[in-house]
Amino acid sequence: MVFLKEGYISILSHLNPDADTLGTALGIYALLVKDKSKKVEV
């Protein structure tokens, strides 16, 4: 994850991600997006 500025989070992975990588990134996204004060992108 990269915290670019306050209230903004970017979730990154390596090149050519496998299913585990994508599932984990989307799971983290699902948890973080519940906080409406933050912008989250995968």
C-alpha cells in the first residue's frame, strides 16, 4: 500500500499478479473502503 497523502490510499501489487494477489488486494480494499473519509484505489 502507498499512502500518497492524508485520506488517500493506493493498493499496489507486483507485475503479472496471480489470483492470491488480486484476492488479497480486493479484500484489503473492501475493508478500507468502508471508511468513507478515505479514497482507496487498487
